[in-house]
Amino acid sequence: MIADVLQGNTALKWLSLSGNAIGDEGAIFLAEGLQANTALKSLSLHNNLIGAEGAGRLFEGLRGNIALKSLYIGENKFGDEGAARVAEGLGSTALHELNLASNAIGDEGARRLADALRGNTGLHVLGLELNDIGNEGAGLLADALPHNRALRVLNLMRTKIGDEGAKRLTDGLRCNTALLLLQLDREHAGPIEKVLSRNRLARRGAETNRKLVFVWCLEIRNLALPEELTRILVRQSEWNCEVLPLEMQPFWSTGE
């Protein structure tokens, strides 16, 4: 029914179907509707029991769709296989914002997503919080950062990334001037500060990116951020119940 409506829709811009257990079958029907849709800008499919097949078919349906800019598909637990299917289709979409939180994505899924980020010119915001990505996955994402000039926000909070992974991410910024906000857990504050103080190349890269801010937890009201980033953080708190407006402070910021 909804898929049929989407095919002929020219008015609806925002749609949330979160928490409806649509599964792979529902995702496939939605993919068919999205193929012919030229109006919908934002779609939320959080917590819908969508597996790898459904995620893959959904991104196949987005090929050629130039309208949809924001897709929230967290809490579906489609794992590394689903992340691989998403990565395969990402370059053929018009997405600016993609949230994949809490999907049991590990290092292999991070590898596939990192490969997709290399040379990607469309995606501005990527949410990978609450996944199983560890130091290896963080390193792979870090290696992709110098090859990406589009990504503005990368959320890796509440993952399995340790100090070594945080250091790798910091080092990956030395040749990246696009990223504005890197979200990590609070315990990584010290290791990252040490890298920036001791590693001349890493600090030079961070200083080149004069707007870069590291954040360990969220409290929008106490942090002066560009309007663009504030809007993104507000959306995160609206779409993801795990990202709450708690205590948000930058532990290192280049500023302007």
C-alpha cells in the first residue's frame, strides 16, 4: 500500500516507518516504490527487522533516485553482509545523510563501507554508532579519509574502537580537510590529545581543517558549533534514542 502511494507521490517529503517490523519483504516493496518517486527527501526505517537482503534491495531501488537525501536505517541488525550490500549501492544514490546505527556491523562491514567512501562525493553524514567496529575497522575507515572530500560528520560513538583505533582515525585526518565533526567516546580524549601533541603530521592535518571538532558525548546547548552541525546533532537526538542530549563538550577543537 505505502509502496504504491510512493510511486505516484509528488507531495510527501518526510516519512517515518520506524518500529513497524516490515522486514525484508516490506523493504523490497518500498524499494520498488522509491524507484519511481521524485518527492520524498527523508525516510526513517529504524527498528524494522530488515536483513541483508532487504537492505541490499532497498539500495538497488535508490539507484537513479535523485530525491531522497536522508535515510535512517539503524537498529535492524543486518550485520556485515548488510553493510556490504549498502556499500555496493551507496555510490549510485543521491544520499547526503545515512544512519546505520546499531546494526551489528563489525570490521568487515567497516572495510566495505570504507571502500565505498573512497572517492564518494555525495555523502556528508555517516552514522555508525552502536556497532561492533573495532580497531581494525577504525583503521580501515581512517585509511579512506584522505581519499574522501565530501564527508562532514562521522559518528563512531559506542563502538568497540579502542585507543589504537582512535589514534589511527586521528592520523587519517592529516590529509583530510573536509571532515567537520568526528564523534568518539569520551575515553578516547586522552589518547587523541597525545597523538595531536606528539605527531606533527597528525596535528598539521587537524590544524589544516580549522573547523574540525572532536566530541565525546552530546549536549548541544553548551557547545558553539556551526549551524550546519547543530542541525545534524539535533536530528541525531530525534532519530536515535541512544544519542541523548547529555553533556556535550569538545575535548579538542581547532576553531577559527
